[in-house]
Amino acid sequence: MSSMRTVDELIEYVRRQGGKATAQRILIWGALYQDRTHPTADDLYRRLRPAAPSLSLTTVYHVLNELVEWGDARRFDAGDGHIHFDPDTSGHAELVCLRCHHVVDAPAGALPERRPLDAIGGFAVVTHSEQYFGYCAACQRALSDEAATTEAPLAAATRERRP
């Protein structure tokens, strides 16, 4: 699995580039490092704000987008109107629930092996992502329960109307 560099490695990288490893950058890097929840910038902002009251949402977006540019994070749209960030930069698939919008990585070996492509249409392929949309186990149960409660009164009403 490819993943983002450690906080110490990012500090060293930024300093080699002539940048500053600010306290806010370090806080955001640490929050995303090995986070498997596929957070949005808003999620991280809400999580970090109590520890850093001067932190702005703009700063969170800026730092996350830097990580993407450096190849240390992936960003993707899960169809819920928000951009999610993932420190796992390997080519892997996400499973996205259409009801609760929960996002998880597809289990290793659950999908057929695909040969990585070197190039497509003149593009040098560096990585790829796949998303599969459906319903998580909890939402499947909830949908089943909702259907059962809706069908029972409907069936009873239908029986009452029969001559």
C-alpha cells in the first residue's frame, strides 16, 4: 500500500523546498496520516478546531490540496456533494453507500486483478481509483425494515378493500 509520508518526512520535505512546517500544517498532516475514514476538509476542520481555534477551513483545504499535489493524498468525489481525502495513494477501490454516504476501502482481493496501465490516450498514468456505489450492511437492514413497515399497512388496506 502506498501512503502519505510521515509527519517528520513531510516536515523535512517542506523545509528542503524552502517552505515552513507551520503548527497548523503539522496538525493537519497528523490528522490525515493513516486516517481511513476518507474525511472531508470540513470533517478535519471540525475535528481540529477545538485544538486550534485560529485554524481556518481555507487553511485545511490549502494543506490538503498541497498533499494531493505532492502525491501524499488522493481526493475524490463520493457523490455526496463533498470532496473526500485519502492518505492511501495506492490504486484501490472505495465502496460508497448511497444512503448514509459512508466510504470504506474495498477489501484486498475482493475485486478482480487488473493489470495497471502505463498510458491511456497520451496520458502517463500514475495512479487510478475506482468507486462502487451501493448500500452498506446497516443501510440494507434499514431499507429492509422500512419496506416491511410500508408493505404491512399497504397489504392490510388492500385486503380491506376487497369485496
